[in-house]
Amino acid sequence: GEVDQAMAERAQRMAEHGAALAREAGLDAVGLAVAEEVDVPVSDTIVDVAGRRRAAAIAVGIHGHGGAFGAISRDVIRHARCPVLVRGPAR
């Protein structure tokens, strides 16, 4: 529906913004917004996609997402098979 489309577009914009920040830091980055079924943890999806794409690193952020996204970042760090870059809130 319209809500799902709006959420997907917002997620892709956020992913592209994150990739732009990584590129500014000198990394070759691609912003991806991915989704699985509701019962699949977001962190598992991120780690799985990174593995399938043979990513050299995963970049995640916590800005604007409160404790929930902090937990996702924590779980990505725990399970990723590559380095994880975490960007905190802008100050």
C-alpha cells in the first residue's frame, strides 16, 4: 500500500545517505534498504545480505532511532563476519 511504499522510499533514502557518508570517509559504499518477513530479526537480514554480497564492512547508524536501532546495531556487531562501522547521532 501507500504506507509500505512511503516506508520503503524513506528507508532507501536513509540507506543512500549512509552510503554517502561512508563514501565521504573514503569507502566504496552502496546504500541498500532490505526487508524480510516480520519474524526475521533486522540484524539477521543485514548480516545475511552483507555475507551474500561479500561486503568488506557493514555501516550502521543510530541517529534518530533510539534504543531499538541501538539494539539492531549491537546484534549486527555480534554476528557480522566483517567489520561494522557504527555512526552515532550527529552533534
